Amino acid sequence: MPSASGRPKNPYDDSYTLPPILKQYWHTATRWRWLIAAIIAAALAIGLIITLLSPARYTAKAQIEISREQKKVTKVEGLDSDGADRDLEFYETQYTLLRAQSLADRVAKALHLARRDAFFAAHGIDLDSDRFGVSGQGSLTAAQLQARQKLAIDLLLENIEIVPVRRSRLVNISYTSRSAATSAEIANAWTRQFIAASMDRQLASTADARRFLEERLANLRVRLEQSEREVVSYASKNDIVTLSTTRDAEGKTQIQRTMVASDLEALNNALNTATADRIAAESRATSGAGGSDNAEVLANQTIAQLRQRRADLAAEYAKLVVRFEPNYPSAKALMVQIQDLDQSIARETRRVMTSRSLNYREALKRENDLKAQVAALKGRLDRQQHDAIQYNIYQREADTNRQLYDALLQRYKEIGVAGMVGVSNIVVVDNAEVPQTPSAPSLPRNMALALVIGLGLAIAATVGLEQIDEGVSNPGQIQQMFHLPLLGHVPLTDTDVTESIEDPKSYFSEAYFTIRSNLAFTTDHGLPRSFIVTSTRPGEGKSTTSYSLARIIGRTGRRVVLVDGDMRSPDIHHLLGLDNQAGLSNALAGDDNIQALVRPTAHKGVSVLTSGPKPPSAAELLSSDRIRQVINELQGMFDHVVVDAPPILGLSDAPLLGRAVEGAVLVVQAEGAAVRGIRASINRLRMVNTHIFGTILTKLKASDLAYGYGYGYGYGYGDTVENRAG
């Protein structure tokens, strides 16, 4: 259908693009879509058949709660520890016990499963009468009962499921069989027997613990008595008298004070006081000795009163002297009194100073006496502290024995009570009920599983086939595998190449116009002046590409010469409808008139130099320097030289031609040459230092383009090539 612009809708144009890796996956999936669909359909069909043919199975579920169990023989710290690690260890042990063969044996014996043919029938077991006997026909032999018991245990362990509930102490116990009643009966019996087995283990461990503790208590009693006697004897022998003791949090005896330490503390306090008194007395005795302005003298009340009286008399005397002469009788009498007071003050001052010296000597004597007593007590305390080392050893041993004895005695009493009570740490939360609907087979679950398996097989098959089929199948693989620019891709067309390239609106023509545009970005001077077009093997479209590129370049107003360099299997003259009587082989053989060998074509701007007569050795002609001269002369005559080179693998022609031009364009056929061959071709070109401008993917199917590779040709330009070129 024509588009709004009048052009036909592009079947290869993509409305969106995907990441390259997703493009590759999507292409692979669409390429093998019928195989993938067939494998998935087969898997679903097999899953449906298996579901319909499988017998119904019923699952009954019971739930129990397991509390943290502490089986302590002693409460002494360090012998038994709590914590997350111990909890994990405990519950893992319980889960293992729930799956134990011994528990299955208890259940089988409690329900007499060995004699119940219905139990075996509920599991689809057809008993062999010779080995297992028939319970309804006479008595079973011991060997038959033993074989039945073992088979019953195996069936129980195979069909029981223990599932702990996350982040809880709950455990689900599920049993599955073909009989709903049998499943419920066994699930409930499993919980009962697990609790009974736990109680049996608890009672057995209680009896063992009581016997063990009785022996330990008797030994510890003797050790405790002996250690306490050693403490008392050592203290008496070494005169260690304790005034106060305490017990710490661990029950160890701590001596707070001994008599010697207490006496030393009292004497030391008295010595400190005496020293302070002596220092004060010494200070008073040595400072201001004999001076009337001494602080102690000034503070003396008697001296103060005498000085006050003298001051009063001196004041009266001064008044009389002002009024009368010093010899005045009253003045003389006052002077006599003043002199008497001065003598009294001097006597009192001397008395005070003498008292200070006496006080100092008394304080010094008291200090020295106390120092002697303190030194004596320090010696006793040092000896006592030395003796206390051994005393503390005896005391710690006695404390340890007492703690062990008390702890074991308390534990002995607890075990006795626990043994009589018989409390279990396991309780039944929910009993199993007879299921009303089968748990298996589940059609949705089986179909989902079949779908997953089928999808996995389909992916594996697709990947395997992709590895076997090494051809490049989509544009995304070019850059990923070979790390070369992708200049463009060309769709597979059923029409004649010359007709397709004639129509500038055709997608074939647009593909080569895109390639020409991309090729112009590969050098800093635009479209390469000269380049070869080659491929890995014949038939990949290199001649068509050379011809089409020359046509597209000519339409842009450039002068281009198309050189047929494939002298072994030339094809360009067929595309142009020309003869091949003279051409490149003549020029390489020595014909200097290259201009005469180049012929014009019916297409605008395009000339051609055909391959010419087939030479005896094309490689020998191309290995000479003449090929460079020919290319250089052609570059002087034309804007661009396009050389259709032979295939690379198996021939040396293309690498020889590549040395004479700017570079090469590698043509790769979609789903054509193997990846190994393409890599080998690239390496051969690089060995002769031929620059590879990029690759062109040819003969690409519409199905390979229609899944989001983003290489469509809807450019939105005008209807003429001239508009595009401009």
C-alpha cells in the first residue's frame, strides 16, 4: 500500500530499535520459531499425558511446635552456653530426628504397618507373595515380617515431608499416599511417636544425670570440707584475723578488712594529724621569734589588754606634757605606770614565745612516736599480705568447691522434679485431617513444569543449531563478531539487479545509496578515491555490489571507473552488456594506452575497465608494480576507482589488489560464508596492510530485517536521486 508520500510502504522499516543483544536473541528466536514451538508443544503434550495417567495422591499435614530445649546437667557458666548458634544446632537436630529411620520404625510398629496390605497398596506396591507373604493367608514368617517392616520404613521415609516454618518454632509434618485416610493416620502417628521418643530420651537422660550427680556430690562434699579446714588452719597459724568479708556476683569470698590493716589505717590517720600539728608548731616557733608583732603575740588577750591600757596612759601623758612640763608630778607618775606596763608586756611576750617552743617539741615527739608505730604495723601488714597470697588460694578453692556443690545440689533437685513431672518441649498445634481433594497430580503445576522444561530444551536446541550454523544471519552479528563497521545491508531481491538499481525509489537502490553515504564517512576526505570490493567466497554478491556502488556514485555527479579485477571469473561485462576482448589484463601485460582500454557505459558518470582476456597467471600480473601504476593513472582520469576483486579464500589476487588502493569493502552474504572463513579473509587483508573500510551484508531475507535491527531505508527524502545527492 502506498504511503502518504506516495512511496510504497517499507516492509523493512522499524518503528523502534532494541539493544543489540536483544536484537540478536529476537532474531534467533524468530529464525527457529517453528522448532521452538514444536518442542514446547511436545513438552506440553507429554506433561498433559503424564498428568492424566498419574494416580491421585493425597497429602495430610500436621503441625507441631518445638520449644528450645535445655538439657543441662549443671548450671555452671561455660559448661553449657546459649545463643543463636546453639538454637540453630538444636533445631537442626530436631529436624534430623523427625526424618530419622528410628522414628519411622516406631511409627511402623505402632500402626502394625508390616501386617497391613492396604498400607502397601496405598503406595502402589504389589507385594511379592514369596518374599513378603500375604497377611490374610495364615501367619507370616519372621523373614517376611522383617522384609515387610523394612519396606514399610522405606516407604514412610520416602513419602514423609518435614518443612520448618520460617522464623518460627513450628514444623509442618506432611505425608502423601494414594489413600487420604492412610495419609492422615500416618501424619498424626508421626507426631505422636516423635513426642513419645523425645520423652523417652528425656527420661533416660534424667536417670543418667541423677546417677552422675549423686557421684559428683559425694566427691565435692569431701573436697569442700577439706578446703574449708585448710582456710581456717592457715588463718590461725599466720595470725590472719578478718574483720569483714563479702561475696561477689560469682560467689567468691572477698576480704574487705583485716585487723592489722584497720590498726594501720587508724595510726596513719593519727600520724597525718601529728605531722600537721608539728609543722604548725614549727612554723610558729621559727617565724617572728621574740617579735612583739608576732601573730600569736598580737592574738594574746592579756598582751592586748596591757597594750590598750598603755595606749590610754600614753594619751593622758601626752595631754599633760602639752599643758605642763614632763617633770610635772602627774606626768612623772603616768610615765612610771607606762614603764611598768612596758615591762609587763615584755614579760608576757617572752612567756608566749617560750610556750611556742615547748609546743613544737611536744608535737615533734608525738610525730616520731607515731612514725615508729606505723613502721612496725607496715612490716606486719607486708608479712600478712605475703601470707594472704596462699590464704586467698585456699579461699578460692573453698569458694569454687562450694559453688560447684551448691549448683550440683540445686540441679539434682531440679532433675528429680523434672523426672517426676515429665514435661515435653513438643506440643501438637494441629492434627492432620483427612484430605478431601488430591494434592497430586496438579494439572497447572505439571503444565507449568512442562512449559519450563520445553522452553529449556528449545533454548538448548536453538543454541546448538546456532553453533552448528556458523553463517552470519543478521546485521547485529557483524560488529559483534568482527569489530568492523557495518556500512549497510542489501535485501534479497528476485528481480534483475540492473532493473532494481535503475529504480532510484526501490529499496535495493536505497540500500546502496545508504552504503555509499556511510562509506563517505570512513575517511577524512569523504568517499575513498579507490577501493576494492571483495568477499570470502564466490556468489556472495561482490560483483553486484561493485556495479551498484559505481552506479550510485555516478548518479551523484562524480566520474567513476568500474574495474573488473577478477580476471579468473569476470562478471562486470555481463552486467553492462559489453564484450571482454580487452581490459585490465592487457594493461597489466604492458599496454600503456589505458585510456583506450577504458570504455564508457550507458550510465551517467560510469566508465568501465573490463578484465580482458584471461591471463595464464593472474597472480603473477597482480604481484608486479604495474597494478599500482594502472590504479594511479585511473585516479588521474576519474574521481573514483571501484575495483571488483576476486574472492579472498584460496586466491592471492584480492590481497595483491588491496595493496594498490586506499582500502577494501568486504561483502558478506547473509547465512552464507562461515564465520571462520570471514575471519580468515579479514586477517589476510590485514596481513598486507589493507585498510578495511567496513562490511556489507547482502542477500538478507525480509524475515531477518523485520524484527527491529533498525537498518530500514525510510529516509523521508524527495522522489529523485538528484534531491538526495544534493
